[in-house]
Amino acid sequence: MKEQKELISLRRKLHYRMVMIFVLLMIQTVMCELNKTRLIEQQHLVTCLIQISKQYFDQQIMISLPRYDEQSFRKKVSGGTENKFLAQEGNNFESILLHKLLISGQSSVFVYRDADESGVEEMHSKHSSYLIYLQRNAIGSLNYRLQCLKKNYFRNLKSRFVVILDKKFEDPEKEVTNVLSKLWEFKVINVIVLLKLRAQDVLQIGIVPKDLKQTLEVRKFDNVIGIYTWFPYRDYKYCYNTRKFYLLDVWIMEGNGHFILNSSLFPDKVGNSLNKCTVVVSTTEYYPFVEFPIYIKSTGSVKAVYDKGWDISLLNIITEVMNVSVQFLPPSREKFGRFLMNGTFTGIIGDLAYSRCDIAVGGLPLTPPFIDTGDHSAIYSRSEFVWLIPCARRLHGWRNIFRIFSSTLWLCVFLSISLAACIIHCLAKCTLSFKTPGTERYLDMSESSYKIFAVFLGTSVSSIPRTTPLRVFFLAWIGYSLAISTVIQSFLTSFLVRSDMEEQVSSFNDILNSGMEYGFTPQYDIFFSMAGTSHEKDVLGDRKNCGYEKRCLHRVAHKRDFAMLFSKVNYDYEVKHDYVDPDRWTILICTIPESFLGFYFTVYTPKGHQLLGRLNVVISRILQAGLYDKIQDAHVHWMRLKLKVHGEETDDDGPYQLSLQHLKVAFFILMAGHLIGLIVFLKEIVYWKFIRSA
């Protein structure tokens, strides 16, 4: 009986062990099949990525992988060098992917793990494509990696992103939405998301094209790879809503694998019409490009709206063609902005650097720091810097008399009078032997001088010469005096009516030679380094700082001892008409004829912004049509009408009506002559009374 019980117990143990062995074998078989299936899926995923990289990627690929054993590594793998195979670290997917990329012939591959920031610097300003592999904590890991990549300028118009979600999620649709939303926070839209699912699950996620539905319904139990993306600006209600995403294509895991539709995975996502989606614009008041905004109350807040200015008119054309609505950012106190000591930017520059706007416009030059913080569009206008100088004033009063002849000619005229007096005195002495009556008056030198000067002034003499030699010389002197007097009277009359101008500074060398101080705002320094002018060292070394432009302009206009470098556009349409003499309506600030520096105006977007391509097309067509020139011409016409109404524009070529103002100097000379004559007359009366009393 005891032996029978032991036999039964032994049989049970044996049966139990056999069951355990069978179960273990079954588990091992299932695990092998699962591993085999997973390996096949990974191989298909890698094959899918290789095909995408060959068709859509450029010569550089950055692969972003999860952290591995709390260590970071970065290696550079050059195509065609198999001994640099990097698959010894990481899981099977990483090994297969790196091996396949290595032998596929890609020029260079950068592998980057979460904690390694040094390798990203090698990708600085290079057009690259990105593979981002996500497993656990997909959104948190994606956010961290994008932050690291952003520090080193990863965004550009040619960058394409492929995000691989290698995990089974409870709500895969929500996970895809979160990934697209996180990328949109960094203004990345050129992205596709790869997700492994059963075909029947793919039908339930996103918007599925009709061409794919039939194939997926037939293969509803097969595992496939769905390729998803989203399209901004397609619908006014879903302009920036990533929850509405699309299934572009499906990779079938059969044989070597293939796409069902072979459709474009990176289509153009910015069409000709943006369906009234809102575009955020950063600008600031900068006449004549942007005029002062108007403020409108809306939903409990006050919004700034810009509706006047050259660039606002340009913006209106752009928004009409692109079919978008505009939202202006509140104006900043810093206007264009600057770089602060804490490492941040302000103003328009800050709006570009931190992607707070979609477009920045308003007379923005093609110079740093704008080109460092944003991407510029096609150039739409050009301007120059010119030197502002005090305008030459008209010479009024007695100073015009000395401008009739040069100083040398005036000296010759007075010497001729003295010489003529000597000659006529000598002729009178020579003819003394003839004892001709009336000749004795010319024997006195003072009498001869009086008579010669009287003839020069065009007045009569008390006694005329009686001898032939005196008469001949006297007639010659009358002709000479008449010619000189006519010239003097003609020029004097013209100067009294329209006086001549002071000598005007005409070049930068004249400014340097005149000893006049000059200066400009510190923001203009960058133009000298870009242009590389010959005067760069001289100008930057001796210039005065015009931190406050109004103060420097006031000094140029009223103190007249300063020259200032200024934008020609702003001078022509603002400064030129703001600084005017209120009495004579003459311009107080002029420019030298030559331009000093040239620069260009452009529109900016944040780095890598999706609207730049479409913006370039629209601006190029606006320039070809001459619409920006028409905007400027219309503004010039309006300015001329305004100046005519206010009397600020005078016609220098029109007829003059003589007034007391024009002949004031002539009357002063007449009164001075009468005063001198009165003094001489009174002196003679006193003199003769003194003689008689004596």
C-alpha cells in the first residue's frame, strides 16, 4: 500500500514536471515568435525609415535617441565606412537602424542622446533632417530634446522631422495629437509621425483617405505603420488645431514592405490661400513706413491697429493675396529692440527671437541683429544714409554788395579811380602853358579826385575840361564808369531781389575740413562694418553719439554747427518738412549730394517659419507689378498737396513782386548818403560861421 502511494506521488510529480516543461517550452516558443515578430516589425520600421531618408532627406541626418544606461554618447558615422559601425550600444532597433543607415550611403549621420548637448553644436546653421525615436514618456522626452536642439538653431526651411512612436498607447490618437502640438510650439510643421498599429486601429485614428480605407479593411488584422501629419491653414475653424491630423500613407509589413499609395510624405503645407487664418504681426511706429496706430476697444481690452504707412499698405496687399487676417502685437517701448545684459531681446527683435509673431514689418533693414534672430524675405526697397547739414542761408543786406565783384576786382576798381585822378591831374599840369580857362580846377589833386569819383558815381561835375587831352581822357573815363556802374547796378538789383546763398558744404571731406562736429546713433555702427567704407575708422573714431535724435536734429537746424548721418527716406518724408523757417518757409536741414552708405529693406519671419516661402513669392510679384513704387508715389503726391495747402512749398522760378523788403538795403544806402551829406552841410555852416566870427 505504501509502495502504491509512493508510485502515485511519483507519477504526479513527473506529470507536473512534464506540464511545467511543456508550459516553459510553449512560453519559450511564444516568446521566440514574439521576438521574431518584433524583430520583423523593427526591420520593417527601419526599412520604412531608410526609404523615407533616401527619398526626402538631405546629406545630413541627426538621430535623437532616448537616454541609454544614464550615459550619453555621440558619434559621427560617415557613409561607406563599415568599420565605424555604431550598433554595439543600444537596443535592436537602434542597432538595425544605424547599420542600415551606414550601408545606405548617407553622407553623415549624427547620433544624439537626451543628455548630450555638445554634439548639437556641430549642426549649427546646417540644413539637416531629424529622426526622433520616442518610447517611454514620449511628450516629456520630446520637449526636452527640442529645447536642446533649439539652443543651437535647428529650425530652417529645409529641415524635416520624422517622429517614431515605438510603444503601444492606450489612446494613440491623443499621443499623435500631443506630439504634433508639441512640435507646433516650436513652429515645426514639416513633420510626420510613424506609429505601429493594426490596420483596423489605423482606420479609427485621424482622417483616412478613401484610397486607403479599402486596403486597410481587407488587411484589418495585419500590423502596419501609419504615417500621420497635420495641415495648418486648411480650415478657418482649425487653423492651428493639431487634433485634426491626416493619414498620409501606410507601410505594409509584407515581404520587403512597401507603401500603399506612395504619396508625398512632405507636401507643401502652405497653399496660396490661408483661409482667413490669423497671422500675428510685429511692427512699430516708424514714419513713413508705419504711422501712429489707432486704439480700438475689443472684448474688454484695447488693441493697437496700424492702418497707414508704406509698409502697412504693403502688408495689406500681402494679407489680401494670402487671404489671412492680421493681429498686431501691442507696441513695445523699445520699438526695434535691443539685446539686454541678461541675455534677452526686446522689441521687434525679441518678437522674432521668441517666435511671438509670424511677420515683422516696418522699415526693417537687412542687417544684424534682425538677420541673426529671424529669416528675411525678398528685398522690396533700397535706401541710403546721407549726411544732414545746415542749409546755406541767403545773404541779405549790405553783404550782397561785396559779392558783386571779387575782392581783387574791387581793389582794381578803386586803384583805377586813384590812377585816373593822377592822370587827369598830370594832364592839367601839362596843359597849364596854354592858359585855357577852367583848367586850373584840375591842378588841385583833391579837385581832380572829386571830379573823377563824381563821374564814376554818375553825377555831374561843376566844371568840364577845356583842353583836348583832358576831354579825350574824360570821355574815356565816362565810358568806363558807365560800364562799371551798369554792371554794379544790375547785379545789385538782382541780389536785392533774390540774394545769393552762402557757400554750401557739398561732401564729407568738406565736413572734415570745416571742423564741424558730426555724429549719429550707435545703431548705425553695424552698417560701417558691413559696407567696409574707407572712412570707417575716421568716422567711428571722431563721431559724437546721438542717442537722442531730436536733440541732434535741433542742433543741425538751429545751432548750425553739427552734421548728422541719417536715413534719406526719413529725411525726405519727415525731417525735411519738420524743420522749416516759419518766417520764410525755407528748409533748415539739407543733405550733401553724395550718398554715404546704402542698405535694403525687407520683411522678417522667425527662424524657419513656414510662411516665408509664400511671402517671398507674393513680395516678388508686388515688386514686378511696381505696386510698392505706386505706394510711394501716392504718398509723395499727398505730401505735395499738403505742403501747397499750408504754404510750405515755394516756387523759386516764379515771378517776384518787389516789396520794401527787397529794396530795404537800397533805401538804407540812400538814407546813409543823405545823412552824410547833411553832416557835411552842417559842418560847412559851422566852419564858415567860425571863419566870419574870427
